[in-house]
Amino acid sequence: MPEKVEPDGSTVLVGDPGARMTVRLYEDPRCPVCKEFETAGGGPVLAKWVLRHKAKVEYTMASFLDPRLGGDGSKKAVNALRAALERGKFAEYHAVLYQNQPAEEVDGFTDARLLQLAGKVKGLRSPSFDAAVRSMKYRGFVNSAESAYAAAGHGNGHAGPGTPTAVVNGYQIPVESNGLLFDPGVFDKFLTLADGPSA
């Protein structure tokens, strides 16, 4: 699937740009609820929609958990994801990171761990990728993404809408309905309704 950074400099677009459904996701790599969505909830369903060219996903990868929990694992992971994009491997690496997410309170996304996990994605490791991870080459992108997240609303008294938050064709799923994100069947039905009648 095509992957690119959008003109705003803070969003990663994955999928057919011509797909009529747009799903914006706000996530933090250290967020365990995001892991639940990506591994056992609606994430795998959404991936199928993308592969069928029926949806595209706009990712805003936040790093707000670092200052709350200590460490810099979220920032390092977002930087590494941006580096993976340069090799067309964002979506694959994104999946691997959530499948192997450390406990939230453990600052486990170290350079060494991120490089080790990159080895699970065929064709991702390279001298340029490794150097980008170790040097935080994409720090500007990391900061822009976090600023975009913080500007997107407020949740639980904090800047940012909370993670995961999904906005489908401009409609933000409200917090009280967030449960549908974690039931694959319900989420698939929701996307079907949002897609509307077939053209």
C-alpha cells in the first residue's frame, strides 16, 4: 500500500489516496489501549479495508506518554516509524511495534530494541535506517506530530483527544462509544455504515 507524509508534516497516510473513506487515528506507541485496538480490536479489520482500497488511514503518532511516565520510548518509536516510512515499511513496522509493545510503565522502546524489532520486517534494516533511529533524525516530525495531537482536542483534562481516537470521514467516535473500536465485528459494521451505499 502507498505510504507518505502528508503536506502538514505531521501525518502519515497509508492506503490508496483515492479511497473514499478516510480514517484518522491518534495513537501513542506506548499506549496499551492502542495495542488492544491494533492487535485484537478494530485494527486488523481496518487493515483489510485498506488492502481492499476501500479506506485510507491518516496516522497522528503522539508521544505524550513520555513526559507522563518518564523516558523517551514513544518519541524514539515515532522517530523509528518515520524512518521506516522512508523504506515503505511504516505499516509493517507499526504492526510489529504494537505486537511487541513493552509494558506501559517500562520505557522499553530503546534504540537497541527498536532495531531488533525492525529485523522482523523484511528489508527494513539498513545503515541509513539504523543511523536514523540512533540519531533521532526525525525529531522534527516527532515534535510536529505531538503538536498536532495536542491541538486536536482535549481528553481527561489533558491536551489531545486521548488514544486511541478514531475519526471516520470527519466524524470523531465519541469517548462513550469507544467500545466499538475493540470489537472487530462491530467496528466492521460501523465502517460499512460509514461507507454508505455502494456507488
